[in-house]
Amino acid sequence: MKEASQSTVFGKRREPHTVIIARGDEIRHFQVRPWVAALAGSAFAALAIGYLLATSYLVLRDDLIDATTARQARLQQAYEDRISALRSQVDRITSRQMLDQQLMEAKVGELLDRQSQLTQRQGRIEPILDRVGETATTLPSEVPLPSDKPDVRASLTPAGASDAQYAGLAAKPFSSWSTRNSSAEAESSADRADRLFVAINQSLRSIESDQLSRINAIAEDAYQTADAIAGALKDSGLEVDIAGETGLGGPLVAIDTPALFDTKVKELDEALDLLDRMKTEVRQLPIANPAPGYGVSSTFGARRDPLLGTPAMHSGMDFRAPSGADIRVTGAGTVVIAGWNGGYGRMVEVRHAGGFTTRYAHMSQVLVKEGQQVAPGDLVGKAGSSGRSTGPHLHYEIHRDGKAINPVPFLKVGKTVSQYL
């Protein structure tokens, strides 16, 4: 092979590398291009690197697998711990809410019992108030009690929630979930229910206090009225032993509210019974005015006789009633005389309780019959001038056990106690 040199305008031409292979008489040659050499080198380098990587993977594979498994185990353990913490907190809150629910149910039952008790008490008070002619104070038409027992657990996650639900909670930041839960607990339904129960309890206590105050006021008024009537009778010398006053005393022993209510009701019954007996006795006494609206012309006691002009005993009192004026009975009783009776002229005599009798004389007309029952204020006749009389008037007498007594104290008592009857 001869090497040829060739001159060019721009310099020498670079010949490619040639590989010559000789085998006996056979000669072969190959030209090696630069890009072929680069490609071959790259391929060799890639194979070498791949071989090294494969060798390293085979050597380090077990370590990588162990590290990945350990990392996954740590992540799983962390999620399980968080789920367990969330579940424990939810269970704890649920248990607390269940206790609150039971407490509220007990409170609702207690309030319903108190409402029923107050209603029953009101039923006992109303007949007593009817006795004194007062309108009973009734309970509100709608007491603000809850119709259903509140469920304070409705807003919580059930204790039996699935792990996927807990995992969903765990995926969120634990601190933010706790903050929201704490704020919800700060204003829970149990707190709202507690405020409602306090308001209802105060309302029921107010009604209960009003009932006791009303009973005390009525009993006190009944005792005061009975004392006033008894005092008026005593001042006029007409004492009536109704109360049977005795000494009282003993140690102070406190009683609970239900027993206190029963005691107050019993005391009120006793006070009203005493007042009724007092009024009944007083109504049987001749204390009313037989000729209301007319003045007195002659009083009880010694005076000059209107016909003879000599001193005489006047056994009654005279009223300036014109002829035909209404004459009314002064107390409940029974008519024993109704007609002409000597100097009394037309007269009516009424027998009352306690040995009292009253006489209404000189009437122009008698309007009742013997044996007739009369009540205070009933019409018994008309004023006139029959019998031993100098002109139209009413002669009125009061006798006790057959003896004439002064009617003036009876009229004073009647004027005083009429406001209580």
C-alpha cells in the first residue's frame, strides 16, 4: 500500500484511520470513523455503568427494602397512635355527654314532678279562695318545659365510627380539631339546657312562693278579721267564745317545703273555719239597724212618760220612722209573736240564738207570721202608731234571758262589724 500525498489549496487532507487485517494471502482493511469510535465508547461506558448499578442494586437491595418497610411501619404506627388518641377523646366526650344526658333527664323529671305538685296544690287552693270570694291565682297556661328530652350527643361523632372515619379525622391537623371541639364544648347543648332548667326552676319557685304567700296573706287576714269582730264584741260587752284561746308553745323544728305547704293549708282552713264560726255567731246576734236611715228619738233608760208626764223606765229605743217606713229584723231567728200585743200595738217578736229576743212595736202593718224563719235585713212590717203611742215611730227592744237591755251597744257592734260580714 502506497501512501499518497496530495497538496490542496487549504492545506493537507487528513486521512481516516485504517485498520488492516492480514491472514495469509487475504488482506482486509477497515476505515475507522471518529463518530463510530465515539459511539462504541459510549456504548461500552453505558454497559459498564449499568453493570455497576445492577451489581450495586443486587448488593444493596435488601437494605433498601428493609429501610422502606421500617419507614412504612413508622408511618402506620404514627397514624394508628393518632387514631387511637382521637377515638379515646371522642369516647371520653361521648361518655361525658351521656352523663349530661342522664343528668338532664333527671332534671326534666324533677321539674315535671314539681309542675304536677304545684298544679295539685293549686287545685287545693282554689276551693279555699272561693270560700273567701277571691279569684284563684292559676299556673301559667304553658310552663316552658321542654316537650322532649334533649339529646346532647347528636352533635358528636358516634363511638362506633369506622377506622376510615377516624383516619379522615387523623388526616387533619390534630391541634385544629381539638380547638374546634373545645369551642363546641364551651357552648354545648347541655349548657344551654342547664340555663333553660335554671329559668324554669326559678319560674316554678316563684309560683310556689306566690302560693305560700297567698295562703299566708289570706290566713292572716282571716285571723285579723276574726280578732276585729271579737274585739268589737268585747268592747260592747258581747263577748262570744269561739276561738277558745289557749296558751301555745314548743321547740322550733324546721319542716321541708311539701310539709310546710300542707301545714299552711291546714292553718288557712282553721283560720277560715274560725272566721266562719265567728260570722255565723255574729249574724245570729241582733246587731243590725231595724230602721236604717232614721234617727233616734228616745234612748234606753229612765225618761218622762210621754202620756202621763211622770218618770218611767223606757225598755227600748225609739226611731223617727214615718208611717209606712220599712222595719227590718236585726238578726237571724224565729218569729214567736206576730200581731196585736197590748200597749205595744201591732208587734213582732223574734227569738235569736244565745237567749236574745227582739221586739218591733207600734207598727201599722205586720208582714211575717209566727214560726217563720227570718234573716238579718228581712222585712217584718211597716212603721206606724198603733198601741200606746203619740205618733208614728218604731219602738225597738232587745231582751236577753227575758231581761230588757240597752240596744245601743248592739247597734255600735253592728256598725263596726258590718264591713267584715
